[in-house]
Amino acid sequence: MGTTDVTPIKPVSDGYRWTQLIIGVICMVMIANLQYGWTFFVPEIQKKFGFDRAAIQWAFTLFVLFETWLVPVEGWFVDKYGPKVVVLFGGILCAIGWVINAYAETLNMFYLGQVIAGLGAGAVYGTCVGSALKWFPDKRGLAAGITAAGFGAGSALTVAPIQWAIADAGFQAAFLYFGLGQGIIVALLAFFLAAPKKGQVPEVVANANIIQTRRNYTPGEVARQPIFWLMYFMFVIVGAGGLMITANLKPIAADIGVDKVPVTILGVTMVAITFAATIDRVLNGLTRPFFGWVSDKIGRENTMFIAFAMEGFGIYMLYLWGHDPLWFVLLSGFVFFAWGEIYSLFPSTCTDTFGSKFAATNAGLLYTAKGTAALLVPVANYLQQSSGNWNGVFLAAAGANILASILAIAVLKPWRKRVVANSQRDAAAAPVSRVAVA
């Protein structure tokens, strides 16, 4: 009987892993404007067509819904077929979505454009975050944070150019040029992405603060775990406040009369809305790797407690002091810094709890919470229109974040410790059972 020469798969270099991460980050930068640039188009669409603002913002909600709710499906394709085809598909759809927006003249056309753009953005986002979780089991919080930072901070590079393009050539031309440019770059980068094979990356870390399972749960098993739905609920209530401010930053600034007021910080002067939008996006990006790194050191739930409490405090202070242009800029930046980390903490917590084999799909299931949270954005607009101010919205968002911070430390932390311990015990007992049966 002949022997089979099976060559073991060797670990890849750290340089190769970081190259894969950087490609994912660039892809995320290219799709960031689809969400974070939207606020600059809303007043222009309203001015040109006379649509109700809340009706326009349904386009944003549809974008987020389709960006998030189909990520588990896209994640399944990534887990099965690899990242190339999914990111290529996503880049093409991102371009098509904004081209439709460029020629839209009805609300339904804007809705269609945002649905298609959302499908594309979700394919890219879910793939890149899932890839980071798989390539870096030893630095999961940091890797997910750096990747998510591309989405959070990427649009900071184009805050001013998009506004210039809108002012110079009109919002429709801005949709067209930015949509095509961003989509084409994503499609080209897709060909350089790869998925890790077993043995190419380190094992999960051994850290008393980081509770990581060695069992790989299937997506069906994850959906039946009550602790998953606790994480989902926390993601929704924290995500809703940040999405509300993301979609309405310029309208909020205009409603309280600070949008066009010049603000000077460290010798730099800009009008408040441009300053706020730029700082917000930079801090929204930096927070993701920062808190991801912190969570690798002190634990996911401890980090959630700190960040969510900061977010609740920041939103409450914005409610109190936001009418001052300088405080509007500073506090909106603080709010985004305390909010953006959800996109590193929740995916890494999910993969720590349920394993890395189906990381793209399982993290995608949790990411649909962002879509659920987006349903509350139009509700915030209707609440503002009925009351004539943003006070109720700010107070509700602040309270939701304080609730989430308490749940993280008092409920999620001890519960997740038990879940992981039980899965480890079951995995250790499984071989014994098979021997006994034999």
C-alpha cells in the first residue's frame, strides 16, 4: 500500500496577514461615503425636489437595512467561496447605486439607488470584517477595529471634497463621480483578497481577560443562543443613537443655528458643520482600533461598559451644550469617538463566543442589528417634527447607552463566561463519549 505525501500548511508571515488587512481597510475607505457622506446630500435633495426630510431619510434607512440584513447571506458566500467574488460583486453594486442617485428625480428612485448601494456596501463590509476576524485570532479586537476604522474614518478624507463637488457641480454630479470612482477601486482590490487556510494563522489567545471558545458554532446554532440576542439588543440600542446623529448631523446643526458659524480650534477655522463632520469621522475611525486594542487587554465587556457610559454622557452633554458652536463640534466628536467602537467590539465578542470557522456569517448575523437600529432613524425625525426640537431624541439615546453599559458588565460578562466554559467542557467530553460507544 503506497504512502501519501501530505505537506503540512505552514503559517504565513505577519507581513502577509497585515497586507490582507490593509487591502480590506482600503475597501472600507472606498465605501465609507455611502453612509457618512449622505448627510451632505439631504438638504440639496430637499431643496431641488421639495421632498419631506423624513421621507428622504427613509432612503438612508433602506441603505442601512440592505447593508446589514443581507450580510449573513453574503457572509455565507465568503465562508464557502472566499472573499474575492463577494467584494467584486459589492464594488460593482456600490457604483451602480450612486449612479442611480445621480439621475434620480423621485423618492422611489433614491430608495432604489440606496437599496442597491446598501447591498454593495454590506458585501464589502461583511467580507472585510470577517476576513480580519479570521486572519487575526491573536489580535481580534485590534484587527476588527482597524478594518472598521476604514469605514468610520475613511469618509473624513472626502468631507470637504464632497461638499466642494456639491457646491461646484451639483449634488448629482457628486453622486456620479464619487460613486464610479469608489466602486471601481473596490472591484479592482477584490482580486488581491484571500482567505486563511487552517494552520496559516495562530491559535486563539490565552488571556484571562479574553474569554474565547474553541468550539465553532454554526449560524443555525448561534441564532438559537439566548446570549446572542442579548448582544443583538445591546447593538440595536447603542447603534440607534449614533445612526440618528450620522444621518441628521447637518439638519441638527441647522435646526439649532450653528451649522454656518465659524469655529476655531488650534488655529484652524472652519464653519461648525464642516469642522464637526471632519472631526467626527476621524474620531469615529480612531475609536475602533483603540477600543479594540483596549478590549484585547482588559476584556470585551469591561471595554463596552466604559465606552457606552461615555457615549451616554456625551449625548446628554450635547443636549445641554450643543447650542454653542464650539461645544457642538467638540461634543459631536466625543459622541462619535464613544460610538464607533461597537463595530469592533461586537464582531470580536461574537467570534470569541461562537468560534472563527463561520466568523463572517455569524458576525454578519449580529451586524443585522445595525439595520434594525436604522429603523429608529425616521422615528427620531418624526419625534423631532412633532416636538419641534431634538431634546427627546437626545435624552432617549443617552438613556439607551447607559442601559447598555450596565448590561455589558452586569449581565453579558458573567453569562458569556458560563456559555464559553460549558462549550469547552462539552468539547472535552465529546471524544470520551465516542470511545465509550466504540
